[in-house]
Amino acid sequence: MKAFCGNCGSPICGKNTWLPGHLTLTLGAMDDADGLNVEVVIFERDKPHWDQPGRDVISFATQPDWKPED
């Protein structure tokens, strides 16, 4: 399942059938991401050089073969 902005079509969030109970958010689509706790970054290879996740954030260069329980 993916949800898109009704005005511009930008991706906002998605769910993966492999990960019930988890929601992925497209932070670039948020007006204010303050207060969100980033736990995992996927496709870190595509992030801008100035976007540095915290040391406690799990990061993957591409789509991992991983589940939160692992």
C-alpha cells in the first residue's frame, strides 16, 4: 500500500506486507518532521551529503533483506 498527496502526487507513506504494524514515511514530504523518531534509513546512498543520521539509526545503502525483529 502506498499513499500519495492528493494535490501533487508526491509519495507520503507506505506499508509493506512483510512488515505488518510498520509504516514507512517519506520525510522529504513532511512540513515538520520534528518529534519523529527515525529508527531505520533505507537507500542511504541516495541521501544528500549534509543529511547525517544519528549513530543509533540503522542504515542500509539499498533495500535490505531485513525485518525489525532481526
